[in-house]
Amino acid sequence: MSSSVPRNSPHSEPRSLLAGVLAVLVHLLFIALLVFGVSWKDHPPEGMMVDIWTELPKPVQEPVKTQAPPKQPKPVPEPVKPEPEPPKPEPIKPEPPKPEPPKPEPPKPEPVKPAPPKAAATPPVKKPDIAMKEKPEPVKENKPDLEEQKKKEQEKIKEQEKQKELEKKKELEKKKELEKQKELEKQKELEKQQEIAKQKEAEKQKALEKQKELQKQKEKELAAQRQREQEAKAQREAEAQRAAQQAAARNQVTSEIGKYKALILAKIRSRIVMPPDLPGNPVAEFSVTLLPGGDILDVRLSKSSGHAAFDSAVERAIFLSKPLPLPPDPTLFNEFRNLNITVHYRE
Amino acid sequence: MSTTVTQDMSFLHLITSASVLVQLVMLILILISLSSWWFIFRKLFVIRYEIKKTDDFEDIFWRGVDLNALHQRIISSRYESGSLERIFAAGFGEFTKHPAGSDLDAVMESTRRAMRATYQREMDYLESHLSFLATVGSVSPYIGLFGTVWGIMNSFRSLSSVTQATIAHVAPGIAEALIATAMGLFAAIPAVVAYNRYASRTDQLATRFESFMEELSNVLQRRAAE
């Protein structure tokens, strides 16, 4: 047993230091994992940033659009048709579907001139929207054959002149029609005004009539109120009388109910086979559910007398005494539907 | 916009921006985790060493070596002996101390007592710190949870001053707070695993020691009867 004293010393393991180093290593590893893991997850939010900022460049594009409009007039000239008669832009609309009304106004440039600026303009035009691209395309088609264009333009000019004459005629006809229409409208307006005036007068008359009616109604109501008050007084008196009568009736009813309850109790008592020699005066309470006609639906012991023999004797007696005597008036049956019967051992 | 999105969510920032109490909880958990891992490795080495020593000693003992020589060798190299060797040394030393003519029952009784005492001491040593691992395993999640609940409470309380509450106001606080739970779990899971493993290992060793004690007492009784 002498060796037992220093026995704990052999337990001082030199490897505990190694264990500590390993423990620290494990933690460093874990922390490194966490740091790299979390910072790695940091990058996706930055990607989100890029997405959000892409929305902002749009305003940058807008200036490009603003630059574009000046270019628009240049391509527009292609339809040289407007040259001869620039003042009337409206008729031109049907023929060239592409150009817009404002564009034909600056038709100064000749067909040849617009071409070079277009070429210069095309490269920047690529950036803007699709709408822009559509316009330059027709321009390119026109460039190759200028002579044909000229011929076409002459033909077009002739056609335009014809059309314009037609249109002038049409316009005259339209003006006439418009004048007629205006006259008609004026007549209609006058008629309307007259009608409105009539309506207003009618409304005034109606309002007056209504006022009169209201006054009459008020008078009637007042009379009616007086009558009602009188009637109410009469009713109150009648009610008082009725109440007195009802109270009397109730008294009769209650007396009848009491009478029949006493009859029921007497019938039950007559059927009880009393267990002999019970101490004191035990009381058994039963709640009996009755059917119309005096039949017994259910008998429940609501308060025991403390003597099972007495309780069962009373229960048997209740079942034996059916049908129970009920008042002939069926309206009184509600008083007997759920009957509480208390039976004393001694009366 | 940019301020909320580019909030530094790195691990270190989350820890440093946490509230003082949460940081304290984190510190406690780090210390607990460090010490629990230290004990895990210590017990790992100790139990492995004991199992190896027990295997070796049983191998030598049942090969039929001279018990006196074995006893002498164990006494001389006491600092490199295993638990089972020490149990044997205690029992055999007690057995040889009795004079030859003494009562056999009394000799065997005292020998058993000596072995039993050493066995208790050795088991105590083997099972030391296992309770610490069990405690870490069961308590550190709660400590972490406490830190988390506290951090989340604070982050929600900061919401009260804001008219329009967004998740961006709460999210960093919750992330900070949740680190405490993560730490608690990190401390608890290895501790529980190690505790269960080491407890079963020490139980195995204990049954081996006990059966060896019975067998040795039989051997010694036979030797005394001869």
C-alpha cells in the first residue's frame, strides 16, 4: 500500500500539452472555416449590387435619345414630295406612312444632301431604340438609285397636285356641311335652353307643391300624434285591466299547477313501498322528464336521500304511477315537462 | 441603399459588433469549448494508453511469467505502468506481505481489499473530467441560446425607434446573436460524442479490471494453498 501514495503522480501525462495544442488547432480550423465560409457568402450581395446599379445607366441612355432627334429630321427628307407644296402637311399623311407631320416642315435639304449625313449618322444611331433603327433603313434603300427617285418624285408630285385639287373640292363640301351642321346645332341649343327653362319652372312648381304637401303632412302627423296619445292612454288602461285579468288567470293557473303537482306527488306516494325503519326523515329528489299525456321519459336522481333502498323505492313508485295526472289544458304542459319531485320519508 | 447592402457581414465583424453580454457569452463559450477539446484529447490519449497497457499486461500475465519478477518490474517502472499493472502490484504486494503460515481467508481478504482500493482509484482517474464533458454537452447550448435570445431581444428593441421596420434593421443583430448558438453547439456536440464514447470505453476497462481481479485472486489462492 506504500505505493498508493505516489500513485497519482504517474497519471500526470506529458501528452496533456499535446492535447491542449490539438484543442487550439481544432478551434483555429473551425474559426478559419467560419471566416472563409461567411466571407465567401459575402460576395453574392455584391452581385446584387451590380444588378441594382444597372438600372441607373438608363438616364445615361436618355441623353443619347435627345441627341437623336436632331438626326431624325435628316432621314425624314427622303420623301421629297413635300418640296413643291410644303404649307399643307395634312394631305401628305396618307401617302408616306413613315414620316411624321413635323418632319416634313424642314424640307430644305435636297434628296442628295441628306444621304451623307445619314451615313455619318447611322453609326451612332445603332445605339438608340428600335424605333430609331427603322427610320434609317429606308434611307439606305433610297441612296443607290437617285435618278429613279427623281422620276418617282416627279410622278408623285403630279399625283399630289391631282389629289390636292380633289381635296380642295372635298374641303369646300366639308365646309358647307359644317356650316349646315353649325346651324342645326345652334337651333338645337336654343331648343335645349327653352326646355331647360321649362324644366326649371316645373321644378319650382313641384318644390312649392312639395312644401305644401309637407305642411299638410305635418298637420296630419300632429293630429295623428294626438290620436295616438289618446289611444295609448286607452291602451294603457286596457292593458292595466288585462294585466289584472292575466294576474288573476295566472293565479288560477298556478293554483292549478300546484294542484296537479300535489296530485302527482300524492299518486307517487301512494305507490311507494316504504322501506321499514329508516332513521330520521330522509328526502329524495328526482328530476322527471315527462311526455305529453303523462308518460315518463326519464327519471334521474338529483339528490339522494342517503338510503339507497328509499331512493330505489321512490324511483320504482314514479315509474309505477304513470301516466301521471296532468292538467287538461295542454298549454300548461310546459310547466310539467321537467318536473322536480321531492319525496319525504315521513310526511 | 448602398449602406444597408454593403454592411460588413464577415465573421469577425459580427462578433465585434455584438453587444457586451453576447460577447461575454461568446468568450465563455470559447473558453468552455477550448477546455472541453483539451479534455477530449487528454482523455483520448489516456484511455488509448490504458487500453494498450491493459492489453500488453494481460498478454504478459497469461503467458505465465514469474509473478515476483513481474511485480518487481512494475514497482521499478511505476511511472510507465498502466492501471491494471498497478492493481496487480497492489494485490500481489499485499499478498506477499503476509507471512507464510497466516490464515488463507484473511490473506485473500486483505489482498482483495488492496486491489479494490487501487481499482477504485484507477477508475476515479479514468473517469475524471468525463463529468465535465457531460456538463459541457448539456449546458453550453443553453448558454449559447441565452446569448442568442439576448442579442435578438436587443436587435428587436432597436426596431422600436424605427418607423418603417425592415429586415435589414434586424438581420445583422440576429446574425450576431445566432453566432452564440453556433458556438454553443460547436462546444456541445463534440463533448457529448466524446463523453458517450469515453464512458463506454471506461466501462469496458472497468469490467476487464474487475474480471482480472477475480482471476488474480484465484491464482494467488491456488498459489498459497500449494
